[in-house]
Amino acid sequence: MFRRSERARQPGRCVAIRLDGEVVNVPDTLSVAAAVLHVHGWRGYRRHLDGTPRAPLCLMGVCQECLITIDGLPNRQGCLEPVREGMVIERQGDDPHG
């Protein structure tokens, strides 16, 4: 479904982010949305109110399916935000851990 860009395949450094309270290390070449997909896969991105899984669709800021809480600010577009050291990310939805 998704493939990493050639730039993202280059060796880079990892940054530590806090995702739903758990510290994880992800490549610094990823956006927030890509980092969550990297850690949890598309079914683990967020849940719709009816419990069905939702995931980013366009990854370029158009569809709004990547909305996520970043550093305490809800409804941020995760596809447009690059990860950075110490970032706090919380998945949104009825059951973000499900």
C-alpha cells in the first residue's frame, strides 16, 4: 500500500518519541503519520466512532484522515509534521489502542 521514499531509505538517525505513553525510536526521516504507521500499521492508526479502523489516505494534507494529537494539540495533520526528538503523540479515536 505505502512505500518509503528513496530519501527515507537513506541511513539517518533515530529520534525518541512518546507514542500513547510509550517511548519508541523512529527514523528522523518520517512524518508523524508515517511514524505511527511504522510502529502500529494502518489498522492501529486510529478508530472511527463506530470502532472501524481508519488510517491516513493521501499523506499530503488533503484528506484529514491523519488527524492526531501532537504535543497536547488535537487534530493536527500528522502527515505534514516531521517527527522530532521528544515529541509527544497520542492517537485519536474511540479506542486509540485497539
